[in-house]
Amino acid sequence: LQKYSNVHIFLEVLQSKNRRVWKLIHQLVMHDRVTCLSDISSLRSLVPHADVLMLPSAKMPLRTVLLEAMAQRVPVICTSMPGFDMLIDEHTALFSNNSWDHALALVLDDPTIATRISEEGAACIEKKYASSIQIAAFEAAFTLI
């Protein structure tokens, strides 16, 4: 990300990794472009203004911030997460298991890719996860009782 001087990074960092992450940030001379947070979900207001949302670990809990980003037409880069049908590589998200540089370059350098992924992600959320869809499914479940 050093070559993208106009990019500011918000990182969710576990307390146990905080010191190591800051050391790397200072080594890369990016301390003026990185903000470390203990809980990114508290800054939901930033999501609509983001150029990309990156979830680098399948082990981190999947929170509503992912669905919110997709609904707000923010492209998502993440690892493959089996069982999460809203994440379809190169359609609703970009999967990256090794080279985050490549996935970020695709989204940041090619607006057509970023637009396609964000539009398909938003359409998926509207179709499967919109509140009206969820309420209808909830009501249907009660008719079975």
C-alpha cells in the first residue's frame, strides 16, 4: 500500500498484536496513514466512505460490518469463508489467501473491477439479506409452529 499515497488504512488489531503491528507501521513509514482500532464495528459511519473493506482473516468473527459494506457498494476483499454464501470470488468479493497486494491493486487500480464487485455485492445483499426478506422469512417460520 505504500504506492497509494492517498489511501488511509483503518486496522482492527487484537491487543496481543498491537505492538508488533505498530512496529511494522513505523518501519514502513506509514504511521501518518494508518489508524489502529480495537473494534472497527464502532466506526460504521466510515464504511460508506471507504474505497475497500478488507477482512484478512477467516478466523475473525464475521460481523455485520461485512454486510453493511456490501449493501453500501463497498468492494470487499477477504479470505474464502466456507458457508458464507454471500461471498462469491470475483463476483461479490475478491478472495485472497496469499497475495493481498494483488487483490488490493485490482480494486484500487481498476475502477471497473471495483464497481462490478460492489454492484454485485449490493445486489446479493438486497436479494437475500434485506430486512424485508429477513422479516418475511421470520414470519414464514412462525407459520410452521
